[in-house]
Amino acid sequence: MESAGQLPGLGGSLAVSLVSLGVVCLIAYLSLRFLSRRGVGRAAGPIKVLARCPLEPRRSLYLVEAAGRCFLVGVGDGPMTMLAEVAAPALEVASAPTGPEPASRFSEVLGRVLGGRAGSGPT
């Protein structure tokens, strides 16, 4: 004789939990894919990140364009710091499509900004 208020066993609860988790993950994946095709989450506006150069796990350099001007910004444990303003001619030469890989282009721009101290190593 079955009682109407009996709870499912451990195996049944675990199976229901895993199936529910799988359904939630599938819905999240499909939603993110759908939204990314629609352009949601993409940067649009007056500020663009042109390049990123990781230095350590928690420190990076960013080349940022805002209002037609380019800046070299350092990001770490503390606040962001503007290190230099990059001249447009130096940036145009570094972003030529026939040039080297993006990481070495960034180091070339950084080398010009810092007066040849960076980016002079092998690429």
C-alpha cells in the first residue's frame, strides 16, 4: 500500500537535482548564445579597448581609445592609472594589417611610448 506523502529516496532526489541543473545550464547556454548573436554585451560607444597586454595574473596594460585619443592604462590591485597618451601616428603604424602579431604590435607601441625601453626583445 503506497502512502501519498512519501518522499523519494536519495537516488531519486539526486537524479531530479541533476536533471534540473542540466536544464538550467542548457537554458543559460542557449540564452547567452542567442543574445551574443544579437550584439548584447558588445562594447559600443565612444570608448574602445584596442589592445591588452597581461603582465602578471592580476596586472595588465590596456591601450584604450576615448574621444579620438589613445591612452595607455595600467590596471592592477589598486586603482587604474593612466601611464601615457599614445600619439595617433604611432598607433596607426602599429596597427597595420601586414605587420606582426597583435602582441608584438602592442609591445612596439609600448616601446615607442616609453622611449624604446620595452618591446625591443625578440618577438
